[in-house]
Amino acid sequence: MAPSDHVNRFIRKLESIATLSDDEKQALCDLPMRLKAIDADQDIVREGDRPNECCLILEGFVCRYMMLDDGRRQILSFHTPGDIPDLQSLHLKVMDHSIGTLAPSSVAFIPHKSLHELNDRYPRIAGTLWRDTLIDAAIFRLWMVGLGRKSAYERISHLLCELQMRLRAVGLTNDHSYQLPLTQSELADATGISTVHVNRVLQDLKKDGLVTFQNGSLVIEDWEGLKKAGEFDPTYLHLDPGEVT
Amino acid sequence: MTRTLSSPGKNGNGISFTEQPVRVAAGGGDQEGCLIFADDWLVAVLVRLSQAHEALTGRWFLEAGFGPLATKHNMIFEDLHDAEAWISRRLKGDGQAGGRHS
């Protein structure tokens, strides 16, 4: 990946939720970034850490999660290229959850100091990053509705729709298909159901003609049907109107 | 059809287990199930995992556990005897001990 490409992914992500001027884009390009490749299933930041930098996802698949004492894990959110999953650490000093990779990933660490300076000089960028964390909160609200009130079939359908919209916004879909490097166990930890139920739901989604899986990619065969199955309305993602179909 | 797995006192805990085969509309191709009664109380519903579950095919999944058998863990057993042993321990108040979960 050329040095400019990873910044472009970040800019594209921000432009999916806001408008940026050329000056603002240049300021983002000028941010110092420390690049790092990380294997699958490794922590990037742990609960209790006091980070002094944020991590921008360049490639791969990352999640936020919390562990219970007996080893049960709840995945709180998924993050894909262009996301800064620990943007909150700019203002909340102690991590109250962990962030880890689910697939081989590359990330760029950006010093908090540089982000604070950027926000001071470019209030519209500060506003955009704030907007991003607000959208994060909106995503958590929808996950809460799913975990609390939806069936396993509805939850997984909704999640697959959400990933389609978010990945499409950063150019990582091929029509209605995207790389989904998640195990059934990881899907189970995200949706609060057993791996057995995840397997059954995936079988049923295939049987119902909504999705297929091909070489690690999810193919949405019936987008309208999958949206209906998950009761998916993309309003909560607050994407640029051009990104929503 | 029911079959008593162990008579009262035989396994040392005074609980009589009975299993009753049922068909379960569990989805995903899973339909072979078994109701487990302990002294006439329905305590668990187990479902045998179909070929769709690959390495887990043929094992028994705790679809529902009642009372002390309620758990958020993903309980999967090699066979019904394995399940019964776990159920016995739970009913005797043996906390989380001995459970196998994934």
C-alpha cells in the first residue's frame, strides 16, 4: 500500500459522513503516522491502557470487545479500513474496553498531540471526528436493539447489511459482495448467540436465497430481502446521501 | 417412547433421568432432539447437531436448560451420557464445574 493510499482511505471514510476542503484533506495527509502490521487475534489496545495515540485501521478487520471473568467475550463493534476505533481515547484517558484484530491487519498510530493540534487548527475536522464518534454511538444503539429484542436471524441479517453499507462507503465492496474474514465464533460473540445458532442462521439465510459465501467473501444475493430480514434502515449510519441506496 | 437412564439412587444423587426423543424445528437442518426429565421435571432440551456443523456433527447441543441448567455458555456434549453427567452435577449444585463449553 503506497503511503498516500492509507490516508486516502481515512479521508474517504470522513467524506462519507462530512464534506472536507482541500486544505483540510491536506492537513489529514500531513498527520504523522507510525505504521504497524499486526497478525490476527492480537490486541492493539487493552482495557486499562492509557494510550497516547489513536489507531487508524488501514487494512484488515478489527473489533472492540470486553471479556467476562470466566472467559466469555462480547464483541462490541467491528471496525474496517478508514476507522479510528479508539478515537475516544483522545478525551477518555483510560480504555474501558479492548481493541483487537480478527484478521491480519495494518494500522497507523497517530499521536494524540497531533490530533489535538489538528482539531485546534481545523474546527471542521474536529466537528467531523466528533460526528464520527456520535455515529459510533448510533451504531451501538442499533446493536443494543438487536441484542435485546431481535431474533438471531434478524441480528445477523442486520449486521451483514450494516457491513455492506460501511464497507461500500470506503470502496471495499464489489457490488453487493465483500470480504468477511470472520469465524462463526466471532459472529457469535458479536451477536450474543451460540456458534450453533450462527451456523443455523447462515444455513437458513442461504436456504432463503439471501446470501452465499464464496472464497471468504459474502455475496448478498437479495439485498432488499436481507434488509427486510434484518429490519435494516441505514439512517443511523448517517452516511452522505450519495452513499445510501 | 421414553427410556430411564438411571434409577433413583443408582448414580448416587437420587435423581431419575428419562429421555424422550422429539423432533425440534431448530432451523439450519437440526431436527433430532431429546427432552431430558429429572424426576418427571423437564430440565433440558438437547438437539443433535446435523452435518451442517461439520466437526461437531452428531454431538448434542443444550438448546434450553431450565432452573440450575440455565447457562449463557455454549454447551455441547459428546453423547447423552456426557450430557446427563453434566446435568447431574448442575442439579446437585456443583456450580459451573465440569461443564464443557465452547
